[in-house]
Amino acid sequence: MYASQRLLTNSLAETMTGEDEHSCQPGTARLEEANQPGQTPVYDVFLGGSCGTTVWRRQLVIPFLKKRSISYYDPQRSVWSENMIYEESIAKENSSLFLFVIDPATVNATSFLEIAYFAARKSPKLIVVFLGKSEWAEKAHPDDIPDRNRTCQLLDRILDAHNVPMLYNIQDALDYIEEEVIGSKKWTDAIANPNQRLSYLSLRAKRLARGAQMRAKQAWNKIRCMAAGVSIAGVADALVLLSCHLLLPSLPLHAILLPLLLVNILVVAVATKWAHLRSQRPRLVADSCGVAIGVQRRAAAIPSPRMSTVTSPLVPKGKSNAKASKNIFDQLGTDDGSNSFVVPQSFRKSVKSVDPPATVVLSCSSMEETNWVQSTAAPVMDRNKISYSWTLASNSLLPEMRMNCLKAWSSQFKHFFYHIPSTKTFLSGMVEIAYMLGHTSWQVTLCVPKEAETLETPTNEEDESQRVARRRRNDCYQIAYCYLKDMAKRRQCKVFSELDEAVRYTTDICLRGL
């Protein structure tokens, strides 16, 4: 594996200098604040995202960080080499905040993988800045445009599900970094650094101003409410007084005013007590998991689905694989006790039995190229009596529901068998795999055929711009694939290029109970 990667590195070294995103990857660490000898350097910010010919780091971000003595790791280099993956991974593990800027002028394949991976790991300080998302989705080889759009949608769902802020300009990101790094420090630590004193005092002043503004707004709202209440009460008292005087002209005035005053006091006391109780116990709503949460939620999150599971055989008992129906979805209603897989209850009208969760989740990056489930994976699983689910390899599952399933499974142990069948879904598939690898409780077996890695030259003639776009795409996707294999290696997950071999490996580890 690594021998082929070294060949790739050598072949790309001459053609990728300053060309695209991860053609320039980390070489040596840059730590602006001094560290003691022998200590592991700790960085405040990891500057991920677009590299290549982009200048946002050296023109905008790095001068801002230097001026405030904020330590950073800059991964931008002139030539990429494979041994930089390890150095960059060390820098990521020792960084407190991750900034990923996506520039539409670059392919950004590796950046998408890293964003999905860190979002799944629930990194507390992940920031994504997307400069021109629609422009990025359109700047691609014609064969890759649908996959680029799927990647954007997948990233949106991942960031939304994990409440990761997505910004659209770098200045907002710099303000966020300053607030998180300097604003979170203790008074003595910030004042001790001469480059951070002014920023810290400015942040404190802004916080005080925001607090004062909020309190003034709340006081003004209370005054308005009180004024409205007093006005209504005054009009009501005047009407009552006038009515009593007209109906009972002989009644003394104090006999009317005294009861009216007592009623007003009682109404004010009850209203005050009710408002106090409302503030102490705000109205609660139940999410899809049945947990009561406050209505003032920090950010919208995709709810986890309540999907009961039932089991059904893929190949009916007593029939060989050759005699199985051509349309595998027609057999979902059959259940005769043979080996089974998990199907969401919403996909079936009748429920005949409920079995334990599936051992393996068969997943695919494409919802159209799923013939391998019926022809290769299912017969082997059935023969070895291994339960499996093909929920994530079904074209009946909407794309937004895929993230719901993954969110619902986040705390469970799962073994995913993931297949990328062709180049049509290579990028979005790698992003989803990186998201899966970010979950420490999940095991992933990956199968990527050789023909899925590289976009081949079409049989018809292509113009120069399409040829350059295809070569650029292949180079950047291959580098991203190197990063994905490194993520898998660190998680001790296997990567295969032959489907039969990957299925046999998955079956073997399931039989051994690993």
C-alpha cells in the first residue's frame, strides 16, 4: 500500500507545486510562542483548509495571529509529500482550535474529510468558513458536479447535526478565534502578555457593553409592559368608576375607590407571582428521543429518528441465490426464519418478528449502484448466518435520513462495511467514511475498487480545460484518499480494493467475534 503511495508522491511532486489544495501540506511546525525544550508544542489554532496558491493565511490570518501572540500551525507548503501526514496529525492532536477555510478556487477534497472527521469526534472548537459554496460546487469536472453537490449537502447535515459554526467570511472567523483564545483566558494570564492586553481589555469592554445593552433592553421591555399594563388598568378603573357613579349616584366615592384599589393590588400580585413561576420553570418541549429540552436551543440539530427495526431474509429459505428474485426489495415482506437483516419499520407495512440488532451495516456511497449487496455480500452473510442491515445501501432511504440513522447509532457499537463502487460518488463517499471513522465506537471495513479512484479519460475528445480539471481532480482525490487510509490505519480499520476479499474479511472477523 505504502509503496504505491510513494510512487504517487514522486509522480505528483513535480506537477503539484503550488497547484491545489493539499499540494502543499505540513512540513515543519510553526509555533510563535516559545515552548520549553522537550515539551510537546501546543497550538492555539490549526490552519486547515485550502492551500495551493491561496493567500488567505499569509495575508489575513497569520498577521492577525502574530499581532496577538496566538500560536498556530500552518500546513501550507510548496510541495506535498506523504510523510507530512504524520506530522500534520501530531499538530492536530496538539491544537485547541481548528479553522478550515474552503476556497472555491481549489478542490478541497482532503479538507472535507478532515472536517467530517473532527465533527464526528465532537471537537469543541471547530470552525468552517465556506467562501462561495455555490461557486465551489460548480467549479468541477462535468462528471464530478453531482458528487460535489452531494458533498456540500452532506457537509451541511454533518455540521448542523453537531452544532459546528459555518461562517462565510474570514473576518468573522478571526473574531471568533480572538474571543475563544484570548477572551477565555484568566485576567492575570492575558495581562501578562503585552500583545494580548489590548485585545483582552477590548473583549472585556465588548462583553460589558453587550451585557449592559441586554440589561437595558430587558429593562425597557419591562417598562413597556408595565406602562401598557398601567394604561389598561387605568382605563378599566376609569370605566368601572364611571359606571358605578352612573348606576349608583348616591354611593360615596370612597366606597367605590377602596374596593377598586384592593382589586388592583390583588391583580398585580397574582400577575407578578405568575411571571416569577414562568421564569423559574420555562416551557419544555420533548425531542424525538423523549428528552425534555428548553425551547431556547443553541442551534438546530437534526433529530434522531425513532426507527424500530424488524428482520427479514434477503434470500428466502429453500431458494438458491440463482433462483432469487431479481428485485430484492420485493422480498422484504417474507420472513420464514432464515438468516435476516435489519430493515426500518417504516419501510414495511407488516411486522412479523423483532430480532437483535444487525452485526454488520452494509453501506454504499451510491444509491443506484447497489447490485453488489444481492450478488456478493448477502449470499456470503446468509451462508455464514451473520445478521446484517442494508439500510444505508437502499435507495428507499432519503439522504437526510442517512444522517438521522448515523446520529441515532452514535452511542452504539456498529460495524460498517462501506463500498464506493465508482468515481461518481468518490468524494462524498470518502467524506461519509471519514465521519464514520471519527466515531470511536464504530468499526469500518472499506472497499474501494481501483476503477473508483481515478476518473479515466473519456472515449470522446475533451478540451484542454476539461483535461486539466480531470488531472487536477485525480491528483487531489488521490491525496485525500491517502489521508483517508491513514485515518483508517490509526483506527485499525482495513481498506480493500477487491469486493470479494473485503466481504470475506468482514465475515471472518464477525465469526471470530472481533
